[in-house]
Amino acid sequence: NPVVIENGMITLEIFVEDQKYLGNGGCNNYSGSIEKLFNDRIGFGNAITTKMYCQKTADLETEYFQALSEVRYWSMTDDGMLKLLGEDQKEILLFGHTD
């Protein structure tokens, strides 16, 4: 099942030219390298994170980082949302665009 995140607690920014990503996992800032990026394929390397503990979001953050490690494909929806998919091409994460 996809990880459901409400109220914009988790963020993800992808820098294609630099092959890097960064964001906030709900508590900790994180960054890492994109290991694979070709057509509709993408793979996120292990994230480096800050080490704060936030009781309210700890489980969600752990679940998010696990889901991110399982991403193998990406696509865009008609309304501009980023879908991150697993090896079976089922949706794992869905991100909206913010300004």
C-alpha cells in the first residue's frame, strides 16, 4: 500500500542534473544521490539524515525512507503529481508540486 502523508509533512526535491535529492522526512532533513535515472527508471541511494527524534513522526519517517528505497520507476500524472513506483510498477509514493 502507498504511504499516505497529509499536510505536507514530508518533502522531496529532485535535482536531475546533479543526480541528487533532498527533503524533510517529517522530522529530519535528508539528502542523497540518485543512483539510477534513465527514461522512467529511478533509484535513490541511501539518504544521509539529521538525527533528531520526533515521537509523533518517527514511525512515519521510518516507513517513508523504506518506501523511498523501494522506488524503481517514476511517472507524472495528468495534473502534475509525481508518482514513485516499485519494481512491480505499483504506486509507492505520490507527491504534489509546491511553489
